[in-house]
Amino acid sequence: MTEQHKGTALVTGASSGIGAVYAHRLAKRGYDLILVARNAERLSELATRLTRETGRTVETIPADLGNKADLARVESVLKSDRSITLLVNNAGVGGTAPLLAADVDKMQAMIDLNVTALMRLSYAGVPGFVARGGGAIINIASIVAIAPEVLNGVYGASKAFVLAFSQSLKHELADKNIRIQAVLPGATATEFWNIAGTPVEHLPTEIVMSAEDMVDAALVGFDQGELATIPALEDGGLLTAYEGARQALMPHLSRSAPAARYKAA
Ligand SMILES: NC(=O)c1ccc[n+]([C@@H]2O[C@H](COP(=O)([O-])OP(=O)(O)OC[C@H]3O[C@@H](n4cnc5c(N)ncnc54)[C@H](OP(=O)(O)O)[C@@H]3O)[C@@H](O)[C@H]2O)c1
């Protein structure tokens, strides 16, 4: 049984892994879908299956979000399709190599996708949400947003951008009925790891979650109105304390005089 119609969700990176699970779960929740990724065949197979299983309308847009013209096509859909109520910025690539072993052009491509595309799609979608009186954005970050030492540093920094951008969006759009969530998955069993350079089988199984469990948990966090959801974090109090420390710092970060400990001798 599907639920009541909720408008259309545009999901990037929907051809595999986490994005494909979001597509399935959102269709079950009553969203029509627009699925974006490069692999047209996979997208259309998924669209056919989801329409058969849920009866929802599923469109596909084959697009390379690292390519300006393709990205602009998806931006224009977000600007013009008034049925869109949810944007899931999920498409992303990672890396596991340190700076000395990584190729800078691959790092740039990672930023183009993980940062630039996510930012431009958000800019394309938000004005319509505001005009229509509401909407939602789910940004897939990563635990490396707050633990950049774990994998490739550019990957961590790109996900720190996603978290900071989400925090700012939530603040800016607080009175506009626009829900913003950043999801911070830990290791999740998808093709991501092969593409990033470390097969997921090389990780200890106790730290790897299935994409289905990850997305289902993240959607519970979404329903609870969380800004930052870390599906694997058992003790939610740790995240509350982390956020509390950040909030406590904020009023003290700008002043006319340097702090006493930085006074030159
Ligand atoms: N797996 C993990 O452990 C993990 C942990 C934390 C965060 N994440 C994040 O979760 C998100 C989804 O990753 P995943 O784990 O589901 O990996 P995945 O299975 O490799 O999925 C990545 C998706 O992004 C799409 N994509 C890649 N490059 C693209 C491009 N240039 N233009 C458009 N689409 C592109 C891929 O489709 P095409 O190849 O068809 O384009 C695919 O649908 C990413 O943002 C990733 O950083 C993953």
C-alpha cells in the first residue's frame, strides 16, 4: 500500500546504492519521482520497477552532474517543475587516497559533483519552494564531515561543506516551512567503496551498514525534523553535546581585541 501523494521528489545519484533505496522508499511514501544519474539504462530499469510496484509516476533524467550543460538541464527542471516538493542531493563520489597519492584532477571532479552540483541544485530548487510555501532538501553528507581524518581529505572537506551549507540553509529558511536535513552515513555497503579505491569487503563488517537500513534510519530522522542525522550513532547525546559546544562557541568568535593567550611577549 502506498501513502497519499506527496508531490515529486528529485533524487540525484538514483541509479545505485543509497539513491536507489531513497527512490524506492519515497515512492512507497507516495512521492512521484525524477531520478537523475549518468547511467540511463539503470535509471530506466529502476523507474519501470518502481512504477510497477508503487503505481507512482517515475521520470528519469540521464545527466552527468559534473558537466555544466547537464547540470543546467537539471537546474532548469527544479526551477520550472512546480510539482517538486523534495530534493535529495545524494550523487557523490569519494576517495580513500591521501594527498600524496591522489590525482588533483580527480579531486577537482569530486568537488564539482559533491559541492558545486549540490549547491547549484539547492539554489535552483529553494526559490520555488519558498514561492509555493514549503518544501524539503535532504543532503547526503557523511561522517567524514566531522571526521575528515578518516578518508581522503578533499572528500571529507566536500562533506563538511554539505553539513555547513545545510546548517546555514536551515537557519536562513527557518520561517519558510522548508525542511533541511543533512544525513551523515558511516560506511555503507554500496559501489561507492570500489569507486573510491577500497573494496567494502576490506572493511570490518561491524562498521558497515546496509544501504536499506541506512536510508530507513535517515528517514526516521527526517520525520523527527532532525537537521543532522547519523544513523549509526547509538548515543544521540554525544551529537547533542557536540552541537551544544558549537553553539556555546558562537557568541565568542569575533572581537576587537586578540585573546589574552595570543598577546605577543
Ligand atoms: N557508501 C558509503 O559508505 C557512504 C558513506 C557516507 C556517505 N556516502 C555518500 O552517499 C552518496 C551516495 O553514494 P553511494 O554510497 O550510494 O554510492 P554509489 O552506489 O556509488 O552511488 C553514487 C550515485 O551517484 C551517481 N553519480 C556518480 N557520479 C555522478 C555524476 N557525475 N553525475 C550524476 N550522478 C553521478 C551514480 O550514478 P551513475 O554512475 O549512474 O552516474 C550513483 O547513482 C554519496 O554522496 C556518498 O558520498 C556514502
